[in-house]
Amino acid sequence: MVSRFEHPAGGYKKIFETCEELAEPLPATVTGRIPPFLKGSLLRLGPGLFEVGDEPFYHLFDGQALMHKFDFKNGQVTYFRKFVRTDAYVRAITEKRVVITEFGTFAYPDPCKNIFSRFFSYFKGVEVTDNCLVNVYPIGEDYYAVTETNYLTKVDTDSLETLKKVDMCNYVNINGVTAHPHIEQDGTVYNIGNCMGKGATLAYNIVMTPPTQKDKSDPITKSKVVVQFPSAERFKPSYVHSFGMSENYFVFVETPVKINLLKFLSAWSIRGSNYMDCFESNESQGTLFHIAKKNPGEYIDHKFKGAPIGMFHHINTYEDQGFIVTDVCGWKGFEFVYNYLWLANLRANWEEVKKAAMMAPQPEVRRYVIPLDIHKEEQGKNLVSLPYTTATATMHADGTIWLEPEVLFSGPRQAFEFPQINYGKYAGKNYSYAYALGLNHFIPDRIVKLNVRTKETWVWQEPDSYPSEPLFIQSPDGVDEDDGVLLTIVVAPGAQRPGYLLILNAKDLSEIARAEVECTMPVTFHGMYKP
């Protein structure tokens, strides 16, 4: 599962370069045979504009949102892309400068304004970015491109036109929501975000948005908070990127990576600062695991704790015999991994890229097991009795329960990241397979599959080829969990047709088909298959 290739030619730099949007869809050249059950669209999001005029964006999560689409029709494939017309994008293009502060890029005040109007505009507060470069998902009948702020952008998934900007703050007490909701079979959407709790302390709210309404009203307007998790530090919530959900429980992992809210609020107004400047690590907290009942929402006040990890992506969470099993892509230690995702680092020569990754937290796929039935007298013994895992949970004298994970995969500077599963059939259930993008010193260079029961692995990899998160699509007549295909976008900078959609057999990662186009593509983060 470890990468077989080095990248001295530096072809990966290409995925961090600005590209043009397309006026109309491009036909793709297909080799192999497109499975006949693929009839819809693969939608992906990522940055596509990495500078405005002579002003660069500095961080991987700053480039302006570009939406990509591969359409499948009668065995043929077309590729299309458009920039999302967010406020951040439209104003940048209009004023030919960075107007809205992004994750790692500060927007300087308008040079045309005098000192007084600049001074007063500070009191209007920060303009939070709506640059929705991270993911796209359905709410009711609509589709939204998203980032991690309070703004969602409604998009037309056929024409890729931008429809409207929606502010979640208008409907629920939330400062922002993640780009990783959980969506149930009936279309109910659950998400999590920081909020102001009681008595001016911070907390985390789980928000539920119902499925399509009978009266055709917008489900977002019916969103409500179902449960609240407390924050370990009063003014410093942890950064939260995703959460776990089983059939009856939510799992929230509170990592040591904190947002210093006071710094956040003061920094903007005083000096040129951005979101990245407001993160810090609590070196003594470790990692806290919180659980809550889903329906009705109820926080369960047990203190579960583990060694410090950074964590962005949950893989899957399920209940088994009185335990919650939660599988995550972890990064060991308390340092913030985003510190290593500055574009200057990612565009460096291969030896430099490797050197930087040597200093970074180490990736590891981990399984944590949380006992639901807890008795104070069982101090000092392992509470986990599931026969198939080495993960433990031990009650300490102070009542905290210490969690030690089972390591499902570990390779030095070889991350199993952007994980996906057979979500439709196995989300929240006991499962066997996870699929992911393999990062080699943070450079994406392979597609990987992991059997979480046996730890067996499979790899797809070609030299100088840079794939993206693989999405699993079940075969309509599929019986096994891994009966289906994986879809990924691969960039091969040296090739005659440098960008392609790759279709792999999910059983063994063998190639079924590819659809190549005569243009290159920048990096994409997340997306969805729309049947």
C-alpha cells in the first residue's frame, strides 16, 4: 500500500496551477468499456484559480472554487468545468485583486478607500469567504457546493451555473458547518459545526436538515439543532472537519488543534491576518471522544480520551454488541497538518517536498472502540470484549476512559486519505472495505483499498500520474460489499491527453476503462456521483 514511485520530475506541480473554465463540454477518448450502469455525472470540486492578477493565493484551500463534471451517456463520456460564481470569485475578477480573505491568504483593504472608510469597514466585521472549493452534496432536490463556513452555494449540476448563496446562520445557531455531512437513505442531512453555547462558552452543534418537503418548501429553512457537544476549552473550539454517525449514535472527536477565537476576532481588525493564523495546538489535552444518542438527541457524559491526533476524515462508524467502532484517518501528534499544505511547499522540488514531510505528523488509519455500558468499579481493566479487535478502553481512577486504537494501516509518510466506502449500503454498519487516495509525502500518487478486517491492501498506481479521491459506485446487480467500480480523476502531465477519468474494478483495483481529455486539471478534493 506504500507508493512504488518517486517524483523527481515534479509533474505534481501541475495540479496546483490555474486553468481556464470551458465554454462547452469536451468529448473524451474512451479506452476499455464504460460500464452500462454508469448513466449520470461525476461532480468534483477543488481550486482552479491560484492567483488574481499579480496577487497569489498562498494555501491549498485558498484557490477559487472550480466545479468539474464528467457525464456518462451511452458508453460515451464528456468533461465540463466552470468556476463557481461565489462573491469571493466575482469580486476578485471584477477588482482584479484578492477581495475576500481566504484560509491562508489575507485580502488587503481596498486601496481606493481613504483611512476613514477603511476604519469604519472594520467595524462591520469580517467578510467570511463563500469560496466553496471542498465538496458538493444534495439537500432535498437541490445541490450545494460547500466549504467550511456558514455559506453554501446552490448550483445547477447540469449547466454548472451558480444559483444562490445561502447563509446557514439564518436558520440555526452555527458559526459554520463541515463539508462532510452524513446523508441518510431518505435524504435527511446531518452536519456539525462550532456554535455559541450557554453562558458565552463555545460548543458544537449537530444540525439536521430534513429531506424533500411535501409542500416543496426549502428543507434548509427547516434545519434544526438535534444535540450539542461541550467544548473542552471555553474560548477555543477544536477544528472539526467531519464526524462519525452509526445507526443510533453520533461520534465527535475533539482534537488538540484549536481555533483561538479571541485571536480570530482581534487579528482581522488589527493586522493582515487569515484563518491559518488563528490555529494553535493544545499540547496537553490529548484527544477527546464524545458520543451522543441520535434520536432523540442526547449527549452522553462520559469522558473518553486518547493520545493526541489530528483528524480530518472519519471512514465509518458502527455499533456492535454494546460498543461503537469508529475508524478514522489519523495524523499522530498535536501539530496541525494544514501547516504543511502551503502551496509553496506542495510546488517545491521533490527532494524539498520529502524533507518537509519528514517533519510533519505521521498518518495512520486507526480503529477506536468506545464502550456504551460503563461501570465505575471496572477500573484498570480493558472494557472492550469484541473478539476481532485489539483496540482497548480502560477506566482510570478519575473516571476517564482511556482509548488505545487498533492500527489498521501505517506507512511512513504514506497516508491513506480522502477515504470512501460503499456508503449507500454500509454507512453506519459493520463493513469490510475502505477505498482511499494514497498520499506520498502529501503528493497524491495512487488509489488504495483496505480490508479493515484482515488488513489486506490493494494498489492502483502509474508513474507520473496524480489521482484524486476515489468514489465507489455499486453495481446494480451487486451482491458483495465491493461489487462495483471506483471513479477517480487522474492528471498525467506528460501525456498527450493529460487529464482522464479512470474507472477501476473495486474488487481488485484493475482498470476497466479510462476517458481521456485534451486538457489538464487541477487538484480536486471531494465530490459525488449523481445517477
